[in-house]
Amino acid sequence: MIANKTANVVTEPLRMSDAAPVDRQALKKELDNAIPYISSRIDRTLYALGDKFPNEACEGGKWQPAENNQWTNSFWTGQLWLLWEITGDSKYRQAAERFITSFAHRLVNRIETDTHDLGFLYSLSCVNAWQLTGNAAARDIALHAAEIMMQRYNPTAGIIQAWGDLTDPEQQGRMIIDCNMNLPLLYWASEQTGNLVFADAALSHAMQAAKYIVRPDASTYHTYYMDVVTGEPRFGNTHQGHSDSSCWARGQAWGIYGFMLSYLYTGKSEFVSLTRSLSHYFINRLPEDAICHWDLALNNTDAVRDSSAAAIAACGLLELAKALPATDADRMQYEEVALRIVQSLTKRYLSTDESECEGLLMHSVYHMPAGKGVDECCSWGDYFYLEALIRVRQCWTSYW
């Protein structure tokens, strides 16, 4: 084992796979061949839903139309923006732009905005609209979202409360690993305004997550509670994982990708070291086809897979590989695992039968303990699969 100074974490040696290396050119050709099918599948969903959004996860393989009141709505706009960049077809840009007004309406009317997921919601709808097209209205909406998200920051605990009313004793001081992916909205807001209060809060939260959510063996809690009066740590547990002591696969993937995003904005190398540790833990528990079980404690069992967690991790691993020098001993292995995941998702998990699943990626898990979205397509799985696809195929400027 290798000691990692960040949060007293131990990094497992990386177990090398016996699988043959991925043929990168062949994989790119596979992805090129998949794009017309992916486009046609999204076209059908776009036509069917109109001005609505796909629900968080399919129900019986079918998307249910949803209003802009869920934490997942921007994964749909994110897919549209990605497909515009991949295909150059203006209909996807036009469709994505139609939703900008809806995201403004949601803020003004405070529709389900008591959540840290404002980062997901406005990075993939409005920040990227601003970055891709110079849409000044979208920029203003995203900055407004960052201001509302800042209201969730507790300076005593140094964290952004995940969910619910800030005075709710059951939710006070709760941070969750998912929030790592919401922090870019705050970092971006500081870049845009010159006001460092946003970035300072984001960095504080990331450091607290590194210290308390990450366990010494480089696995992660889903949630962790801080005392909002004293700032002292309380306890960690799970909300969607197998148990309080297990490692929820999607949470580990959020950690891999999310800590790298904090590195990109802050330049703090400890986030790279921490991502390496989390990545080794994740990779070492992958089954033969490189698509994780829904909880990493259930590896070597017949537990349901979570293709969405695999897609998220692939994006994070590609970001990690990109940040490392060419001389790094494990750099090529991180990239190789990411490519194996993308190849496996494309060959074995991409839905080819609309009667079975109207989304893109089959065999995701939303919330196993609640029996919600189990072995279904889900909106974030589809988004991160497309993000991984564009990362492999072409040079891409991140939405995060």
C-alpha cells in the first residue's frame, strides 16, 4: 500500500488487467458508427417530449415527461449541447436554447431550488450555453443560480448543505459526495465576477469532503454530517448505497470526477493524488467487462450493474490521465480502463431496442434502497456516456 497524505488515505496498488489493450482507432470507428443511431434515439425522445424533460430514470424502459422541477433536468440539455457539438446539426442547439427560459423561470419562482444540485442544473444548461454561444442571458441566469447555491454554504462547518431547508435538523450539516460535481458552478462564478467568495466556498467544501467523506482505504461515504454550531465532524452514512460501511459505486465515481474538477480550478495537486487513490479502489473492483456493480462492496457477486456510474468514472479517469505527465507509471492504465469502459458500454449496454429501453444506456441504477430506477436507463447515464464519447473522439472543451 502507498500512503497518500490527503485525508490520511492509503492508495492500493493498481491491479493490472489481463484484457488485451483497446484498439483506439477501432474504438473511435465504433463510436462514429454509433452516432447516427444515438442521434435518431434522441430525436425520437425530443419529438415525444416537446418542451418537457425526460424523468430521472425510465419506468419500464419508457421515459415519462417531466417539468423542470427535478435535479436531473440539465442532463437532457447537456445531451442536446453535446450532440450539437458532435454532429454540427443546429436543431440540437435550437432545442437546448429553448429550455434556457425554463431554467430562468425555475430560479425566479424558486421551484425545487433547495438543493446543491443547482450546480448540475445550471452548469449543463446555462454555463455551457454561455461558453458555446456567448449567450449573455444564460450567463446571467447561471450567476443567479450560483448566488442561490451560496446560501447553502455554512462557514462554520465549511460545507454546502446537500438538501432541504437550512433549518431542518435532519438535513443540517449534511454534505454528500455528489456535491463535488456541483462545485464548478461556484468556481466559474468567481472567474466571471472576480468575487472570490464563490470559489472560497467551493474549495472549503472540497477540502472537507476530502477529509471526511473519503475513508482511509480510499472508499467513500455517500453522506457525511458536520456539526453546524461547532464545525466538528459527526458521522458518515449512506443514502443510496448497500450499507453505511460499503462503497456506493456512483458516489465513488462522483468522487473520481469531482475532485479532478476542483484540481482544474485550483491547481491543488492534492486533489490529483486523492483522485488517484479513489480510482485505484474503483478499478480494482471492476468485473471482467469493466462495468461496475451498483455498490463496489458487491463485486464478485451477481449484483445489478450500474452503467451510469461506469460512464461517470470513465470521464473522470480520462481527466486524471490528461492531468498527469507522460512519465507517470499509471497514466496509460487510467486511460486504458476508461477506454475499456466506453467500449464495453457501446458494445454491451447501448440500447438497441426501443421497446426495451427508450434511453441510451441500459442497466443503470438510480436508487436501489428505494427500488427506484433499478436496471433502467437514466438521464445522467446517457449524458455521461455522451460526454465520454466526445472525449474519446475529439478535442473537447469541458462544460464543467
